[in-house]
Amino acid sequence: MDHTIDLTRTGRIGEAVSQIRSGQGKALMDAMRIELTAIDAVEARRLAERTRQSERASAVTVSVNALAALLILILAGISVWLVRRYVDEIESARMELDRLNAGLENQVRDRTAELTRANEEIQRFAYIVSHDLRAPLVNIMGYTSELEQVGKIFDHQLTTLAERHPEDIEPEAIRAVREDVPEAVGFIRASTAKMDRLINAILKLSREGRRALAPEVLPMTAVVQSIADSLHHQVVENGGEIVVRDLPTLESDRLSIEQIFGNLLDNAVKYQQPDRPIRIVVDGELTDDGRVHYRITDNGRGVSARDHERIFELFRRAGKQDQPGEGLGLAFVRNSVRRLGGVMELESELGQGSTFHLKFPTRLIVSGDAGDRL
């Protein structure tokens, strides 16, 4: 086309017409159309192939999505079934636990009522027996005094008779009146005094068991320090010491706590090792199970392993008996500890000292009618 136009501009119109009539332009256009058709065919094939690939990819995607959705539904169904089963098991276990707890509570309530009645019966029995024993004991003590007076009268008569008629008095009679009778009266007095102390101890246990507990928040460091101060003179005169460290507070019955620590500290001072000054340490802490743990440690005589339980029995004592007592102190202490909901344990070795472990609930709860711990 450019060549034909150039021919026309230069005035060579005939050559231009001849060029057009030769058909060369049409041949070139036809060749171009063929090439373009070929290109269109290649592009069509490529488009068709890419369309098929896209359709296959779409089909695969749809299939994967459908499979994933199916798996999700299956997993969701399994999860729902497992959760439902777990919930049913929990509900069943809870109902079973509630049933067992209800039965256990009833059993505990029944056993507690039985123990309370038995304890009250024992206390009443001890109180009645103690009073019944005291009456004849008072009579024995009264008649012992009369016997003592009679002995004095006989002794005076023997003295008078010896001055007037010494030959009529036998030595056996003098020995009986002046030695045997006073000795017998002395034994009777000692025995009645011991029985009187035992009766008083039984009455003390009975009264303590019937006393209503009154919980209050106790600053234990100050409470125990006050008890230690009351023993200060007995301790320091032999070069000893009582160390009261910081103690956790406790909500419990003040009188019972004072009696418990008072008895234990007094025993530690009483049964100290003669060859070394007594050292007593009182410490404590809160435990992981929500209780309060106190320790009373001394370097006294200690207790043999075979007597660790014996010393807590009524009227039972262990070791050398060179101190006054009736074997009621530690029995009273353990009974008081149990009544406050605590436990008491002994760790001791003969000649090496002792450690008494006391564990109490941080808060004592008592019923309003019986005064017993819940």
C-alpha cells in the first residue's frame, strides 16, 4: 500500500493501477489472514486446555471441599457424641456421688449421735461413780481420824500404866500402839489421799467433757508466751529456757488450748534431764491441707518407743517415777485435742528429748446445742 501511494504521488498512476491489479496486496492479506487464523487456533487450543484444567481444578476443589465438609460433619458428630457421653457419665457419677454422700452423711450423723450418747453416758457414769466413791472415802478419812485419836488415847493410857505398873505392860502392846497403829493409819491416809486425787481427776475429765466450747480467735504467740512466763522461775533456776517463736493464729476454745499447752510445757519442765539445762522450743506453721501445726520440742528425758502410746492411757505412767502425778495429764491433753478436732502425735527417743506434734483445724465449729465439734 505504501508503494502504490508513492507511485500515485509521483504521477505514475498507471504503474500504481497495475500494481493493484496484480493481486499482490490481496495475496499478502490472505497470507496474513491464514497466519492470524493459525494464531487464533493456537490460542483457542490453549484456552480450551486451560479451561479444561480450570474445570478439573474446580472439580478437585469441590471434591476436596465436599470431603472436608463431610469429615468435619463426621468429626462434629463424633465430638457431639463424645461430649454427650462424657456429660452423661459425669451426670451419672455426680448422681452416684450424691447418693453415696447422702448415705455417708446419714451414717456419719448416726454414728456421731451414737458416739455423743455414749460419751454422755460415760461422763454421767464417771460423775456418778466419782460422787458415790467420794462418800465412803469421806467416811474412811473420818474414821481414820477417830482411829488416830483412839491411838493417842491408848498411848496416853499406856504411858500412865507404865508409870504405875510397868510389869503389867507387854512390849508387843507398846509397839502395836506406838508403831503399828500410826503406821497403819499413815498408810490409810496416803491411800485415801491418792484415791481422792484420782476421783478429783475423774471429775475434772467429766466436767471438761460436758463444758460447752467457745471458739475465739487466739493470738497463739501471746497465749503460749504467757504460759511460758508462768514457768519462768522453775526454768531459769536451773539455767534453762523456753523459746516461743512466731505462731500462727487459731480460732478455737481458749481454756482448752491453755490447758493443752500448759500441761505439755509443765511436763517438759517436770521431766527434764538432770545432767543438762532444759530447753523447750515452741513453733508452728500452716500446712498445705489447711490445718495449723504446732510443735513443742524439749531436750528432756524422752520416752522409750514402747511407751509412746502407754503415756496417753488413763492412770498409766512411764519411765522413772520420781515426780508426783496420777497418770492423767497426757490422757486429758489428748482428749482435749481430739475434742477440738485435732490430732496429737509424739516423736521421742529415750534420753534425747521429745517433740509433741499438735494439728488443729484453723477454725473450730461447734453445734449450738451440744457444744461438740462438727
